[in-house]
Amino acid sequence: MDFERLTRGLTRLTHLRRGAFALPLAVLATLAVVALNEIGYRHAVDALSGMVDRGDARLHVQSLLRGLADAETAQRGFLLTARASYLEPYASGVRLANESLAELRRLHAGDAVALGQVDAIDRKVREKRSEMVTTLEMHARGRHDLWLELLLSDIGKDKMDEVRKAAAALRAEGEARLGTPAVDDALALARWAVNLMAAVALAAIGALLLSLRRTLAPEDADPAKPEIAHRATELTELAH
């Protein structure tokens, strides 16, 4: 009886030793999954934040162009009619363009390439404003021949086209970055986390099935029993 009890005890000890390695591995795998999920979440948040910022940038580019177009239309209306009512929409258009330009600079403050493109837009906007202001000043001084000549020339159109070209370059740069590294990294980390979780789940199921098999199997089928019996015999002899 003592011999059988000792044999069973050693068998349980052997199983416990085998299982002792499974628990730390499961814990490490779980921690790895949690870490990958957290990193993937952070990458996803950064990617989405970048997408939102680029969407806002596109809206401000459109607002800038609309503001300049409104100012130009109001300026020409004033020059042709001399009605002061056109000066308010002119000022509103210039103000909208300036505010949109400031927002573009804020949104791209951490991006040297995009900020350089914003500077290019700023220069073209200043040139366009200068052209409109010069025309209005000539009108105010009574130099009708000069402001009319400037109005009928292609200078204003050329300046506006340059603003549109610079704005299109900034917009194209932002669109080219959508769906690139940040989003791809977030998706890759999410896939790694899912695959690792699946591997952990399969390993846990396998360990559970193996444990049930060992528990339900007859003791004679235990491959470790001869070795355990030998150790038990040695311990019994030492005890006597």
C-alpha cells in the first residue's frame, strides 16, 4: 500500500512539474498579446488622428481658395461700380483666406515637408493680395487708366493660378500619405495579435486535452510509470 501511494505521489509530482512550465508560457503569451494590442491601438489612434488632420487640411485649402475667389469677385465689383457694399465681402474673403492659411500652418507644424508647401502657398497668397490692393489703391487715387489696365491684364489670373497650383501640391501630398505606414503598421500589429491569440488558444486546448487524457488513462498506460516505480523502489529500500 505504501509503495502504491508513493508511486502515485511521484506520478502527480511529475505531472505537476510538466504543467509548471505551461503556466508561465501561457502568462507570457497573454502578456505579449496584450502588449501587441496596446501598441496596435496606439498606432491606430495616431493613424486616425493623422487622417482627421489631413481631412481638416483639405477643408482649409478649399476655404482659402474660396476666400480669395470671393475677395477677387468683390474687388472687381467695387472697381466696376464704385459701390462700397462690395468692400465688406472683399474684406471677408481676405480674412477667410488668412484664417485658413493660419490653420494650415498649425495642422502641419510638425511636418517639415508639408510646412514648406504651406510657406509656398503663403507667398503666392501674399502676391495675390498685393495685386488686389494695388488695383484698389490706383482706383482710390483716380488712376482709372492704370487700374483698368491692371484689371484687364492676366496678372490677377496668373497669381490666382499660382495659388491654386501650390494648394494642389499640398493636397496631393496629404492624399499620398493616407493609408501608408501608420495605418499599415496598425493593421499588421492587429493581425499579429489575432494570430498569437489563436496560437495561445490552440495551445491551451491542446494542454487541456492532454491533461484529460492523462487523467482518464489507466495508470499502467503511463509511460513514466516504470521510471517512477524504480524511484519508489529505491526510496522504499532506503527507508528500510
